[in-house]
Amino acid sequence: MNDHDARRLECFTAYAAAFERALATDDWSLLEPYFTEDASSELNGARVDGRPGVLRAFRDNVMMFDRRFDTRTMRIVEGPEIHDGVVRIKTLGRYERAGAPPLDVIGEEWFHFDGDRIQRHVDQVVNVADVMGYLGRHGDALKPLGAAAA
């Protein structure tokens, strides 16, 4: 592993910790130092451009999904690994809500860097059909859309 790859893995680790802090505090400005001004982020093909748009998309996605559950437990099951300067992880998120069965969400993410900052983030929910089916069956048991942080 070269020095650039080691630095990118270090930056990714710091970003991942900052993401969890932003999620806990709803202060998404904590992520600003980790993204280039012209950053982009894609979630299952839906793309947003510009650092403000990326941070807003993270906040909105958390409000529309994660906050509808009582708990979220995330763990990296593969990686972080780096190939051709791109950091890749595979995650397993367990979402739980009283009155509904738990939901496991499998994701893969790629982080493309420009120097020490993320320029492009790609997030793909691997089991999106399972997630959508769960929401169809159990959506009424979840907190309403836009539920405030606990």
C-alpha cells in the first residue's frame, strides 16, 4: 500500500466517525471538511452535486429512513479496502422499531478522493427489494416521516 492509499483509508476512518457524530447530533456541518466543494453523492442512482447538496441529502435520507426506527446498528462487514485509490466498504445495518420485526439493510459504498477529501460517494443498497417490501408491510408501525432526532 502506498502513502496516498494509507492516507485515504485514514481519511475514510475519520469521515466514518464524523458521520456517526453527525447522525447522533443532527449537525451535518461536521462532514464539511471531508468533502470537496464539487463533491457528488449517489444513493441507488439518485445523484446530488455540490458539498451543500451532499450534506443536505444525508440529512434528508436520515430523516426519511433512519429516524423512523427506534435504533440503528451499523457495522462494516467488508473493508475498508482500497483499489485504484477508491475506498470500498460493505455494511450491514440493523434497524429496529417496537411493534415491527427488525430490518437488515445491506449496502456497498465507494469513496472516490481528490487529495484528502471525498469527491464522489456512491451508495448502493444491495437488498433494496427486501427493504421496499418491508416498508410496504410495516411502514405503518414506523415513526412518521421526518421524525425528530431522539
